[in-house]
Amino acid sequence: MEVKTFAFLQIAVCIAIGIELIGAGIHALNDDELFTVDYCGTNCTKQSNGSWTTCPGNCSCYHEDGKTDGFCLSAEYIDLTQFQNLTDEMKAATPRPELTLSH
């Protein structure tokens, strides 16, 4: 009985996670992404002298602290010309100097 209950709970959790991932993927497709990250097909490794192996093209090595392996990834920002000129909004949001009263 306990095994069946445990198996049922595992299946329920897997289904819930799957539904959440599908929903997150659909949500991400609808958002305007401002940058993209692509895997370059190679990995990078930490050498004995402390440097990292180079990545091809405009890819960079990304790794966690304390790890000796990383991924070669390229990050590109998307063209932001689709957005209106925000100069007026930026001027309005700029903090104004504090007024002081002279004695």
C-alpha cells in the first residue's frame, strides 16, 4: 500500500512539473526577449595553470565557481529599436537636485 501511494505521488509530481514546464515554455515564446544565449557546441576546461581553454568565434566560457568544466556560450542582445525613444521618460524619472533654503 505504501509503495503504491509513493508511486502515485511520484507520478503526480512528474505530471505537475511537466505541465509547469510546458506553461513556462509557452509563456517565454510570447515575451519579447531582449537577448539570446546559444550553446556553441563545445565545452571549456580549466587548465593546470589556472587559465581556461578558449571557445570558438564570439563564444565565451561560462562556468561555476570551484568547477573545472564549463560551457562555451554566445550571448547576443536583440535589436532594441522596436521600442520607442524613452528620452522624455528618462528625463522625467531623473532625480532633481534637493532644494535647500538659505538662512
